[in-house]
Amino acid sequence: MVYVWSIVCFAGLVMALATLLMVAARVLVNYGVCKLDINAGEKPLEVEGGQTLLSALYANEIFIPSACGGKGSCGHCKITVTGGGGPVLPTETPYLDRKEIRANLRLACQVKIREDVFVRIPADLLNVKMFDATVASATQLTHDIKEIRMKLDEPAEISQRPGQYVQVQAPSDEGPVFRAYSISSAAHEPDVVELVVRLVPDGIGSTYLHNLNPGDKVNFTGPYGEFYLNEDPSVEIVCVGGGCGMAPMKNIIDTLYHRWPERTCWLFFGCRTTQDVFYLDRWQKLAEQHPNFHVIYALSDKLQDGEKWDGETGFIHLSVDKYLEEGIPRQAFLCGPPLMIEAVTRTLTAKGLKPEDIFYDEF
């Protein structure tokens, strides 16, 4: 019994000390108002000291990408801190390589504002906005993939490029979190944002989106992403993906043929079985209208008894190798799992594409 009381007393003492330290930190440590200088005076702000850099930016409607809610577990909120950020913390080093550290990149969620802080933020991120939207339609494409189309309310329009993404705000037990999803609607539809979302078991974002119905309200920030579609019509575009990797491909292809009806584009899309095939009829109709658009779907699993399929089989990089000739100027966009990205990248490199002409999005 003596030991039990000793343990209880010790635990109580530890909890009391922890509480005292937290109270002291709030009461005694007052950093006051600090200066937050963005891009050498381009956007000077005054913020309360003691909060994280990410929180201060969000409070001033500067939406840096962050998927983990500022917990330091996603590594997306990288920005350049040129002064006042203190030393790089152990919580940051798993997400920063030596080159990034030398370039003063930091995780905004881990930098605490204790003095004047000087940062550099790309212009694209300064233009990111918070959008209010209403679900216009929610269409089941496969057993686990859904198309969610949203009409923008405020702001009423979005200026986005093919290959960019938004971060949807989803509710969770610990408060709102943000999850990133590629925009599948074309750039010439400024009043709409469409997503193609695969349901991830226990996934906060995908579960939320899959349960939306027409009329529901949605909030998201965006657009994000650094991909730029090659503007030279003589350069062929190659899109390779699988599953929900279709989302950016759809945006790219629809935008492409809206602007350049005669341009050459290849779509290679990998599925496991016929149950995972979607949008194929859509693309075949588009190919009839644009002869330079080539659509190749491939199934990686063996066909089951009674299953019919007259397309390609095997992993999708084999179809890329089969159909693409060498030495033709191309730009490629890949979206899918890491192993697919690696295999397709090797194939495209062998076909003569330079690394700078191959862009990818892993999931």
C-alpha cells in the first residue's frame, strides 16, 4: 500500500509541475507583437508572438500547404525563413535535406515566432484563397472512386492550371484538417472545382468527401502546385496514371483540346480489373473528335472467368514502352503509386525524355 501511495503522490506531483510550467509559459513568456516580413517588405504584418509561423500566416489568409494540421508530420509547409526563425529543430530534420537546410527552408508549423521573422513566399502561394463551394453532383465511378463536382460560391471563380490541386477542409475528432486533392475540372471552367477521390479506409478526407451529397457546403484552399503545361503545340503530351491519378490527367487533357484541337496527346491508364475501369467511353469519344488523341488502358490482373477485355494487359509502363516511339519531343505527367512512377520514368527516359520534362505526383 505504501508503494501505491508513493506512485500516486509522484504522479500527482509530476502533473502539478507540468500544469505549473504551462501556466508559467503563458503568463511569464510574453513575446508581444512581432513583425512578420514577407518577401522583403512586399507584405509586412504584425502578429502576436508565441504562435507558430503557420498559424500566423493562416490567420492572415496566407494559406501554406499543410496536410497534418500543423503537427509536423507531413512536411508540406516548407517556406524560406531568412531571419528570426531560430535553429532548425529535430522535428524538422526528417523532412529537410542538407540542400534545403542550407537554403534556409523550414517547416512553418515548427517555427515559433519569438522575434521579428523574415520569410520568402512564392507569389503563387500568396494568391491562394479560401473557397466556399456547394456540391453540385456526387457520382460513383467505381466501387471505391467518386467524382465530386462543386459549384463555387465565394469567391465565385478560381484561376487554376492543369496539374494543380486544392486542400479540402475536413472535420475530425481533433478539429478541422486539410487534405490535398488534384483538380479534375478543366482550367476553362472557372466557376467549378471537380475532384476524383478514392475512398481510403479510415481516411479522414476521403471518407468526408465520399459522404457528401448535392447541396452540401465545402471549404477548401487553393490552387497549389508548380506544374506548367508546355505551351509549344509541337510538343506531345504524355499522361500516365492509375486509380484516382486520373484527376490531373482529366484536367490536362480537357484543357489541352480546348486550346489546341490538333495537338498530340497520349493517355496511358492502368487498372487492376475491369471493375476499376472508368471514363474509358468518355475518352474514346474524345479520340473520335481528335485523331491525335490516343487512349490506352491496361489491366494488370488476370481476367476472371467470363470477364471480357479487348485492351492491353500487364503493368502500364509496358504499354508506354510498346506504343511510344523514341526521339519525339514530349512532356510527361505521371500520377500514381511510387513503383509505377519509377517504372514509367525509366521507360520514358529510355525513349529520350529528359528528367526536366517528366513531372509526377505520387500517392
